Amino acid sequence: MTTAVLRKELQGYIAKMPEHKLVILKPLLSEFAKPNYMIEPASPAECKRIEKRVKEYHENPSSFVPWKKRVAK
């Protein structure tokens, strides 16, 4: 079943629902409609830590450990 067909089917169910059931369904559907995650701007403290680490990297690139090596440990 394609997404378009599924959406149309679900919309049909919603169109046929009595109002009292729509009120119950709304919180659930609104929760599903939210993005899975939110990217927030870095805090001033986080920015300072990032700037410090970038400076350390430029001063000594060998201090950098690639992420793949970190997670492999």
C-alpha cells in the first residue's frame, strides 16, 4: 500500500468519525505530527567548548580522534 493510498484511507476514517471520537483522537494525531527531534542552537557554554576544541585541533591535529574509532572501543 502506498503512502498516498494509506493517507486517503485514514482521512476517510476520520471523515466518518463522530465528533466525540475526534476529540479523543486529536492528541494522538498531533503527537505523531511532531518532528522526531528538534535541533536547538548551541548554548554559549557549548559554543565555548566547541571553539576551544577547534583551537586545540588546529594546534595539534593528532589529538583528534575520529568518531568511528571512538565508538569502536
